Amino acid sequence: MDVSYPPAAEEFRTTVRAFVADQLPPGWQGIGALEGEDLASFLSSWRRALAEHGYVAPAWPREYGGAGLSKLEHLVLMEEIAAAGLPGYVLNDNFSVKMIGNTLLHWGTEEQKRRFLPRIVSGEDVWCQGFSEPDAGSDLASLRTKAQFDGDRWVINGQKIWTSAATRASWVFTLVRTEPDAGKHRGISMLLVPLDQPGIEIRPIKMINGDDEFCEVYFTDAVTDTGCLVGRRGEGWKVAGTLLTYERGEEAATLPVLFRAEFDRLAELARSRGWSVTRSSVSAWPRRTHRRRS
């Protein structure tokens, strides 16, 4: 099997290497060497550079803020980013780009694509996921959050839980029951809802380690406009299935590249500290001289 890349892909690699070199500060030791304000500042400038080149969502069409890359070019991009010790993805892009962004490319109207996708790429809109409820976790179709159509808007009431990074988001994509008399998996719709409004309360959940990434989200007559329904009314279960496919499988080719680069750096760090690392095992054992007890 010939696994070499075609000339066009290697030419693109040269372009990516030049882009990466322009972003690295002097004395770059990898993202792990930064912390505090230095880390926050670098991540902000790195994301801005990615957005300007269409690399936040590299496979998206250019008209929506992407770079229109092929799958192979996307892989080359991730290889070079990983080799430089740079983060392949930045905060909340998992929800914004990979999940709702790709879902809008699949299910969204042209108006929705032009309204939301460029703002996702620029970082103006940051998204979180409103699926789970206190009594609807693994059995998500039991959800009770309701939405009623009232003139030119949806009115939403209910509660979501385990909403990751809700305090940092500006929008939530959420599943709600719009047809109460329909079957369990029917009558569910997906709505896009702005979080900055009086009808929404976000309560962080304090974990044992002190972090509060997870949140509860309460909807009390919260509203969103008619153009924020994704897919057809009552067919949100199908839309959610598409979104979860993107969440779990869209990066099958690129994530292993990032994971391997992280492991290689970890292995090199272990070797520099006198640990033995072999290809046949992911375990690293310290080199010690054991004395026999007398």
C-alpha cells in the first residue's frame, strides 16, 4: 500500500508550515509551557489567526468562513499543527464548530448558515449543548422541556442539566418538546436559543475539585425567533442524531494525529528524565537500581 501524499498535498503542507512558523513566539516550547495570562493571550491570538485563514473550520465552504479544504488537506493541517505543539482546537469549538456548525451545514436553511456560521468562525457566537435533563439523561427522549409557538417566536419552559461551559456561551442548541401528543421520539424539535435574556438562568454546578464547568440551565418563558428552528418541527430527534454523529465520528482521521503527537511529546519528556519508554508499551518505568535485601 502506498501511503505517501500526492504532490498537491505536500505543496499545501509547505503553506501550512509557513503559517505555523509565523504564529510561534520566540523560544516556543509548546502550549504546555504557558499558563495564566500568557496562555489566555496566546490562545486568543492563535484562534484569531486560525479564523483569518479559515482554519477554525477548515472543511467548511469559504462563503461561511471556512477554507474549503479537502479531507486530505485537513489532515495535513492537523499534522503540522500537532508537530508544532499547538492546540488543534480551542475553547468551545467542540460545540460551536464540530457539533452545531456542521449540523447547520447539513440541516440548516441558507439563511441560518449565513446568519450563524461566520459568527461561529469569528468567535462572536459561542455555543453550548442543551440536551440532558434531570429525568432525561441516557433516555433523552423522555425530555420534558417544552416550547410553544406564539406568533413569530418560540416560548420555552423547562430545565437542562450538565450543560458544559454554559457560563461562557452566548447561545445554546437545545432539544425541546413541541408536539406533546406525539410519540416519545416524535414531537421533539431542535431550537437555537440566545442565552443573554431574562428568561434564562444559568447555575454552575460546583464539583469536588472546585471546577464549575457543568451547569444547570432554567428556561422560564425564554424566547427565540421563528428562524431558529433547525430542521422540521417535530423532527429534532433526526437532527440530534446527525449532530451526535459529528460529535463522535467527524474527526476519526484528525484526532489520532493530535493524540499521537501528545504521546510522543510525553514519551520524550519521560526519556529526558531517565525513564524507559518502548514502542511495545505505553507504560514508562523508571530506571532504578534495586538492591537485594539481606
